[in-house]
Amino acid sequence: MNWKRALIAATAAIPLILLLAWGFSRNPGDIPSPLPGKPAPLFALGVFAPGQPPLERKVGDTLRLEDFRGKVVVLNFWASWCLACREEHVALSDAARRYTGKPVQFLGVLFNDRAPPAIDWISEMGGQSYPSVMDPGAHVAVDFGLYGVPETFFIDVTGRVARKQIGPASDVVLNHVIDSLLAAGAQTPVAAR
């Protein structure tokens, strides 16, 4: 009789052990996204934070993703209440300045926040070189499959999502991804743009 109980216990335990082994082999920071390789969801959002010259846009202007076709777009979702957003702020602003005059557009998208605290946050952080837009109702965030902030989407010159960065984007990541997308964009036939 004891061998039957042992066999039942082993039969029940083996799937659990296999499931745990599979779970421990996964990186919890890897959150798959269906977007890379697919066209970026289109949007039209209003500017609430203009950025600084020469990258500034007028407050109230509507920015449309399709207007940036032919450029690499660095789309950063952020919020004033996000502590991790502080880590990447300087890297994003510096990179936007560094790529001025190249076919690269940086754009911040405010996620689940209001303009007054976001403007105060930008001022407290020493300014922001590129414009930020409001996402009322977080519809664009939902379209992009946002898990939280900060998240940055790199969109290639043809309007496809090339990469999704979860968490703060570093100088190294920004330079590597943007440079590789610029190089690939230079190889893209004009008709594909």
C-alpha cells in the first residue's frame, strides 16, 4: 500500500517541480511585447510641455506620430510620481540634444498624471530638451501595451516598433539603439519609408 501512496505523491510532485524549474529559469524583468516588428499605433496628442530650443514645440500643438515618418522616434512614457523616471531623465534630454539635426524625434508621453505637477517636475529636474504630450485616458499607453513607467519605445524610419525598453533607458542603450536604427534607416529604400 505504501508504494501506491509514494507513486501518487511522485506523480503529483513531478509537474510542480517542472513548473518551478521552468519559472526559475525565466527572467522576471523580461516582459514580452507583441509590438516589436509591427507598425506603431498611430496617435495625435497635444503638447503640454514645449521642451527647449531648438527641439521645442508650441504648447497646444498636436503632434501626430505619422508626421515623424522617415525619422527614428524615441517615445518615452513617464510620470512625475515615477521615481525611476528620474534616473533616465538626464540621459534622455542629453541624447535628444546630441541627435539634434539628425532624423531623430524624441517625445515624452505623460502617463496617468496631470500637467501642473509634471511641469513642476520638469522644472525641478532642470528642464527637458524635447516636448511632452498629454495622453488623456491613457489610450495611447494602452495601444502600446504599457506595463508601467518608465517605458521607452524606439520606432524606426518606416513607423515600426523596433524595440521596447522597460525601466530607465541609459545613455548606452539610447546611443546603441538610435545609432543602429539610423544606420538601418540609411539602408531603407525611399519607397519603404
